[in-house]
Amino acid sequence: MHPEILRELAAQRGQEMRAQAHQGALARMSRRRRRRPDAADTLAMPAIPDYVDGSFRTEPAADQAASEAGQAPAVRDAA
């Protein structure tokens, strides 16, 4: 077989083996995490602002207020 083809086949095989090893490492890491979850590994989600300027809504929206009071929210037609 031509040396260039042999080199390409060897490079392709090496790349496939590295990808397979990486997948195996990820699977092992995932199994370890599932077995013993640490308190430090929990994700802390920051509050997401409601508006572009970074502020938060201070009162519930009208449809939420109506549903909290036991009433169905008003349905408006887009006419």
C-alpha cells in the first residue's frame, strides 16, 4: 500500500481511538457523579431579570393574578 494512504489510515485510526477514549472518560465521569453527588457540584442559578435594564417585576402579571384568585385568565382575540 502507498505510504501516504498508510499514514492517512493511521491518523484516522488514531483520531477515532482518541475520540472513543474521550467518550469513555466522559461516561466514567458521569457514572462517578451519579454515584456520589457532592453538595459543591449543585448549580447555583442566578436570578434572571424580567426586563432589559436588569430590574425585576415587583407585582404579578394580570393573568397570573387572575389565576391565583381562582379565576381563569381573560382570553383576548387578536382581531
